[in-house]
Amino acid sequence: MSAFKAVVESWPGQTGEPLEAPLLPSLCDLLVAASKAIDLLEGRSLRHGIRVAVIAGTLGRLAHLPEREQTALVLASLLHDAGLVRVASDVAIRLPRGLTEKELFGVHPLLNLGLDPNAHWPDNLRLPETALQILKGHPQATAGFLEPLQVSRGVGDIITSGHELMDGSGYPLGIAGDAIPVTSRILALADTAETRMDFAGGLNARRDALEQFLGHEAPGRFDPQLIELLQAVTISAPDDTFMRRLYTRQAESMLDELLPHRRQPLAGESLRTVCQTLGTLSDGLLPLYTKNHSFQTADAALGMARHIGIPDHQTGQLAIAGLVHDLGMLSVPLNILLHPEALGREQWSRIYDHPRHTMDILKGVPGFEAIGNWSGEHHERMNGSGYPGGKKGIEISVAGRILGIADAYSALISPRPYRTHAYEPMDALPVLGQGRFRLFDNPLISVLRSVVLESQYVVS
């Protein structure tokens, strides 16, 4: 039995020295973190998904949807593009040189409008039809991400139809008019409107872009009543309060106002399940190489922590950090992650930033302050040669040092595009041992060896 399964009872809020309830995240808190990670995959700022959720939730209220449908709509809006992770690698390998999946994903809501997305890309690049067809499967691919989460089936149904248009030109089903659920119609309008505004930048430019969209591009493709509602709360509003709040950090407060009853703290098995699901976002980028990376890292870190007697509640937090430590990897273009040869300085700079992005994603999640800091240290090294902060020695927390070793171990025992084979667990230990003192904490390398030697802790 793995270390993970053996210490389910050690998760925060379950046994040992529990965290106080206010310091535990709710499902919504963690879905917001997931939404920010998805924004990175699309090459956007960290609040695109939140802004879509605020617009959609506001329209749902104005349309007098039942409260349950309003809640499902907001959650669906936060996670509406989670399926992009499932198709990212297949899309990326089909794109022409000079075009990344991030540039495509960032404009994909505009493709249905007949607008030329190439305006946002380098000259003379065209999207291959094969890549477009794979991209159009992403709404249905979201179901695999939603399944372990504690959300209603209606959330997935909204997302599945969230790219359908009133004239039948949407995807993946090509349905039209009233055949599209009203919640999906709202999501489609909110997503496309926010994308149009996001590319504009600046309040006045966003207003102009939205006015152009609602007056000239949206009619015929989106529900006319919803167009009127969105215009009323934005363009025709007596002041710019909604628009101003939407494009500041106040967007998260606006989201809280839409979900007043969704703040029940998670603990124990539920917290583990949700965090493990979040880890599949980064692991799903390269399923041939990183399918179980976050779980393996958490499992190895947990075994090491228990071996040296770290208290139960802290081992639970450390395991959570292992599950979510690589969320920032969604910021790195896949042509870099798939590169089989030595990387250049600019490419490395994108990789160096990913722990910082993880910290940004986890910032503000109740009870995750330490988890975010530890996750951000998993590439720091004892001699100061690591990143993103160049910390060295005791400047790196014990948890950060454990995560760094566990992360490197998981990478060694898994296939990688730059390597012809994966190491067997016992063969990986001497490779890690080459970094004793210089890169990794020497006593902790010995701890990992002891953990691996105990068969129940061998990560497989």
C-alpha cells in the first residue's frame, strides 16, 4: 500500500493536530485556483476564468435563473476550458512553426465568429484543419476532469454546449436556438465577450470592443435577450462600476458575491481528492511523460516526511503541496516541454518562472500559505543554483527540500522526451546521489533511499 493511502487520516481537519476550519479551503477556493491554472495554459492573465464566471453569473441573476442553475453556471464558467489540457499535446504537435498552443487557445472563442484570429498571430500562419478539429473536442474532454470533483452533473452539461451558437455554427454538436440550454448560451456569450475585451486592454478600449461585439458581431450568433442584458449591465449602465471592478482584483470579490453559500471547508478525503484532481491539470499536459508526476511526487514526499517524524498535520500539507506543486507548468509552451535538445536562454526563462506561477495560483487559498511557499521552492537547490529565488542552504524550508528531491525522483523514474528511458527506482537513487550537498540536502537523500527500500513506499 502506498504512503498516500496509509495516511488519509493525516489530512488537515481529520486527525492529529487539525487546522482550524477557517484555514481550510472550500471547493470553490480550489476551483478558483484551477481556473487560474487554466488561464496560464491559454496564455492569459490569472483572472480570465473568474471574469467569465462573474459575467455569466450576473447574466444568470438578471435572467432570473433558479439559484441552483446560477451556481452551476458560475462553476461551469470557472472550469469551462479545463478540457484544453486533455487536447493540448495533440494540438501542439500539429501547429505550424511559430504558432504555439497558447496563442491558439487564447483566441479560440473568437473562431466561431468568423473573425480572423491570425490578427493575433505571426504573419502567414494558418491553423491546420486537423488541429482545429482536435481543439473542437475540448468541451467534451472536460468531463474527465470534472468527474472526481464534488460538482453537479449539470456543470459538465453546461460546458459541453458552451461553444454552441444560436445559428448552429458552433461546436461540438452544432445544435441551434432553443436546443442549446440557456445556461450554455450564457456561458458562450460571457466567454466570447470577455475574450474580445481582454485583447483590447484599458477601460475605454474594452468598452469600445464590447460595444462593437454586442452591436455587430454577436447578433444572430448569441441569444438576443442575453445580448440586451449584457449591454444593460455594461455599455448602457449609468456608470463604469461593473467594468472597473471586473478588471481588477475586485473580480474575486464579485465572484464571492455570486457564491454566498458555497464556502463549506473541505477536509480529509475530500480535500485530497480535489487536490489530486488539480494535479492532473499539469500532469495532463504531456500524458506520455507526466501522467502521474504530481501523485508520485506527493507520495515520495509523504514517505520521507513520515520517516523523519514530521507531525501528521504537516505531512498532510506537504502531500497537498506535492499534488499541486507543478500547476505553474501550464504557463510553459509545449514546444519547450517537448524539446528533445538543449534549451536556449529564453526557453529556460519560461521554465524558471513556473514555480512562481504556482505560488501566484495558490496565493489567497485559505490555509495554503505554507503550501504555496513550499511548492515554490521545489526547484531551489542547496548551492543557490536553483530557481526562482536562488535560495540556498537553510534558506530553503525542510518541506521545500523534500519536495525538490521527491520531484526529481519522480522525474527520473518516468519517461521524458529528452531521455531514452525511465530509471528503475533503485537506479534513480545513485543519480540523485550525485547531487548530494551541492544540489540536494544530503541527509534527506539518505531518507529517500530508506523510503524506496521499504517496498510499500516504492513509487510505481
